[in-house]
Amino acid sequence: MLQRQASLWVALALVLVAADARATAPVDPLGSPMWAAHARTLFGDDPVRFDPRVKVDFPMIAENQRAFPVAIDARAIPGVVRIVILVDLNPIPIAIDYRPLHAAPYVATRIKLDQRTPVRGAVQLASGEWLVSGGWIDAAGGGCSAPPVSRVKGDWAEHLGEIRGEAWPLPGGLARVRLNFRHPMDTGLVDNIATYHLEALRVKDSGGRTLGEMDIWAAVAEDPAITLMVEDGAGAQLTAEARDTNGRDYRAALPMARQSPMPGGR
Amino acid sequence: MILSRRSLLGGVAALASAPARAADYAIAPEAIGQGVWLVRGADEPIEAGNGGAIANIAIITTPAGTVLWDCGPSVRYARALRQAAEQLTGKPVVRVYVSHLHPDHGLGLAAFDPAIVAALPGTIDALRAQGQGYADGMYRLLGDWMRGTDLLLPGRAIMASEEDFGGRTLRLLALSGHSAADLALLDPQTGLLMGGDLVFHDRAPSTPTADLSTWRASLDRLKAMPHGGVVPGHGPFDPGGTAAIDQTRDWIDWLEATLTQAVRDGLDMVEAGERPIPDRFVKMAAARYELQRSVSHLYPGLEAALLPRVDVP
């Protein structure tokens, strides 16, 4: 009887160990103190590995910690269904969670940095597996906890809803889309300014088909600038729809520019 | 030798807790004209390895005393500079000109009596508004090098176009473009022109407070004015007097054209910062670094000017 009970405990312990092993992400090459916690939240039980084919590009210096440019390019990887921009040591660690439904796995934007931190791209394949890459960037503090420039100037409301942008045809039936919104993107971490940010963006073709959609957090810089590469139905009009946390809707119709002489950027 | 465990632990703790004391600045003036010396800054970004001593400084001896053109990033730098300058000239420092608001040129003014420190009114206003932010940034980057450096304001606003020092008259030019107020100085006795950060040489220009079109106009004025050699704000002395001015103009023209084209072609900021740098700038130190900084400074403005409004009701 005693023996049977003991073996039951051993079996139970083995199950627990196995479950724990499944949830453990690989050792972080960047040595981030937040990696294990973020990996558990973001990836759950999905398999994760580090893969340099996820190109995470950013400048060598964080000249402006309120607007640090980042581009995630996973075009070398087939079957990407989701791209997440993760900033380990930001109080708001996720900037963008993008589903490129009929689009190349590429997204560029500008983010806030609250201190020196890893900046990563995590892409998910249809199989559920996550591929991750990134690097450290040094930054002065306060990117998330300083008031936006337009709040200090006081003119944010006058420009709310303004969208600038364009679309450029690319080889291979794609179009490069740039969208620059005016929005304070309040983090909620500044005294007496409640959280207020764009939270969803969708790009559609002229038939109403969603080409790419994303969730957006206030870790994205004030006046969000977003660059995507979507499938282009033979130069048809593209539209964009966005919504902020107050339920305000934003709509844009994107004119198609002439062919870019720098297709794909680089 | 046997170390007790306690003394070993004590030693380790001392190592860990003692703040790293920065090395001392090496001030090495080189003569570039009759009674004028240049103290070269490192042609690098501001970083702990150089203590922020990246700006060129000039020392001018006059019958009335020693004049300093800029005074470096920290009190410790400025004290070493004053000692070296007074040793060289045998006369006390009677005037310090601060060329513009950037901290690598003027934060060291705290080592002097503000009454002898002169700057353009626009520079004093800008330091009052933004100086503390710059000082905070310098402390973050440089740590102990900055110890004891408080933000002080120059005590004399420059209103005249020349100042006489016992017979050696120095001409003062109020310009702008690199910042909202950029001082340049001409020493008629030697023909030497101190360009401040309006002029860079074999070191890429920086643009955090730049207005490129007024910068171009200021470069035109400097070029048209009769002068000999040019002391750039950063980079080697230009004895011919035109190469550094031309190169600075070439860079800002290229920079503006390149970023404008990048916006027109749909590039994001990351991609704009990775545009190729032409071969003619290959000798320029910190070129990629300054291009990426300039993208941060200039790109949002170019996007707002060049991308069409696309919002619909």
C-alpha cells in the first residue's frame, strides 16, 4: 500500500516535471532578466527557438527614446502567421502584434524605450512554433513615463485623426504601405493622463478583404508610423481602418505612388 | 602570502562599491598661428572612453589675458584646460566664449566666474531652457567624468560684433543653423576663423537642433568672409580655409536630399538610416552614426511635409 502510494507520487512528480519542461523557453542569448516571464506569458506551451532569419533591424543609437525605429523582417521564413515586437524591460512590453494574412511578414514602426533593453521580433509559424531574434539597445530613461510632445504643446486634439501615408507597388504583387497617424499614444504612466492609444489597425483591398491586421499598445511611439508590405490586387485602392481605446474610428484611402526605385527598401 | 578570508571579502567589497574614477583629461595644445593654439577633440561620439572631450577648443593669447574658444564638457575638463592655457600664455583667462548650447562645447563653463563667460543671447536662452536636460544626458553617458559639473549660464550676452583685448581685437559673428544661435569668431591678426559647430571637418556633422537652410546661409557667409585657416567644431584644422566649409555643406545637402528621397520612396526610418554613404565621405568619422541620428531628428518633419493626407471621414 505504502509502496503504491509512493509510486503514485513519483508518477505525479514526473508529470509535473514534464509539464514544466514543455513550458520552459530556451536559454536567452541576450541574458534578459525578463525573458522567462515574457516567454511564459507570450508563448505558453508553444515551442520556441532563436532564429537569426528573423531580422530585427534598428539604429545603433537610441537618439530619441520616445521614438526608436524598429523593423522586423521575416521574409526569409515561409509560413509566418504572426509577428510580435517585444521590448523586455519596458513597462508595456509588447508594442505590436501583427497578423500578415495576405501580406509579407514585415513590419516597421517606432517604439518607446523606458531604459536599456532587449528589443525583439517574435514570429509564429502556422505550426504554432515561435522563432525569435533581437538585440540590446542602450537608452536614456523615461520613454514611457514622459508626457507626449503634443500633450505638452497642448495641440494633440487639433490633429487627432490626421493620417498621412502612401502605397508603392513592389515586384511580386506586393505593395509597400506607409501610414502615419497623429495620436498621443498615452501610456497611462504619466500623472493625470489616462491610457489612450490606437489599439487596432486593419489594411484592406478594394474588395474589402483584410490583408493584414494588428493589435497596437501604447509602447508604440506618439504619432504612430507603420510600414507594411501587403498583397496588392493589381494596383487597386487600399484602405486602412483603425480604432483607439476611446472607440474613435480612423479611416484612410491610400493613393498608389509610382514604382519605388528602392523596392523593399534595401 | 596568505590572505584571510575576511580581508579578501573586504577587498572584493571595496572593489565593488568604489565608483570607478575616470582618468584625467589630457590637454595637448598645438600652435596653429601667432598666439593661437588648438586643443583637438576626439573625432568620436560622446562616450566614457573620451570623457566627452570631442569638441575642438582654441586658446588665444592677448595683451589683456587669455581667451578661450569653448571650454569642454565638464568642470574637470575646463580646469585642466585653464591650467594648460595659463601655463602656455603666462596670463590668466579673462574671457570664455561658448559657441553654442551643446554640452560638449560649454558645460565646463561652471569652472569659471560666469562674469567672464560670454555667449549669444539665443545660446543663453537655450541653455536656460534645455541645459539641464543636456547635463542629465551627459551624466548618464559619462558618469564620474562629469562629477561636480553643475549647469551655469554665461554671465555676458554678446551684443557687439567685436571685442578688444588690449589691442588684439576679435570679431564675433552671430549666426545660426547648427542651432538657434551659433557664434563664430575671426581673429584678424592671424586670419584664423573659429567656426564652432557650423563647420565640421572629416567628422560627420550632427543635427539635433539644426535648421538646414539657415545653416547653409551661415556657411555661405563664412565662406564669403576673408579668412585664413578654419578651426572646425569637430575634426582636424583646415589650414586652407575652404575644405571644411565645403565639406560641411556637401554633407548637409546630401543628407537632406537622401532623406527626402527616402520618404518619397516609402522607406521607413530604419531603412533611411541604412542608405549607402557616398565614397567621398569615406574619410568622415562617425558618418553612419550621425546619419542615423539625423534620421531621428529630421525624418518626422520630412514625412509630415511630403506624405499626403489620406484620412477620409
